Amino acid sequence: MANEAQSRAPRSPWKLKRTAQCMKCPWRVETDPHEIPNGYSEERHRALERTIAKPSDGIFGPASAMACHETDDAHCIGWLVNQLGPGNNIGLRIRMMTCENANKIRVRGEQHACFEDTLP
């Protein structure tokens, strides 16, 4: 019962560590994933599919987020925008209701429509 009550409790306000998409984000159509800084691994990239919401998930979607490859301990802004929009990640949408700087989120250029399109 305590866990159920905790999951329904309002969350404290929080802020994203970064709000602007980085230039080498794999969600940008212009980005070649092999040029992502700090070493690119196609295997690790494919494993990020676990962060993508599925229509059957409802509010109990993936518990993990795609991290930014450029900023330590930050969300990938391309992933975030996809999951809030066409990805329809309901749990993430609910969580973002308490994000104090969500109105500052910015992407750069054309974005991939789905995770599979971000792969080489």
C-alpha cells in the first residue's frame, strides 16, 4: 500500500539539466550516428529501444530514459521531444507536468519520426 500511495503522491518540481538539443543528437535527421562524439556503438544504440514507449504501455511505460551523449546525467532532448509527441509516452508526459523549465526545450532542425530511423 505504501508504494501505491507514493506513486500517486504529487512529485516535487524539478528541472532538466539541458533544454537545447546538441548538434550531434541521433534524433536529428542530419546526424550520422557514427560521428557521435565519445565513441559510437551501434549495439548500445540499438539497446536504447528499451527507452521507447509502446502503445500498450499506458502510463506504465519504460522506466528508463535516453541520456544525452554530450551532457553528463541529462536527458537526450531529441528523445524527450519524440516521447512527449509522436512517441506518446504517457508516463513521461505526466512526469513533465512538474518540470519547471519544460517551456525552454528546443530542437535543432528536422527530427526522426521514430527510434528505428535514428539507427545507421
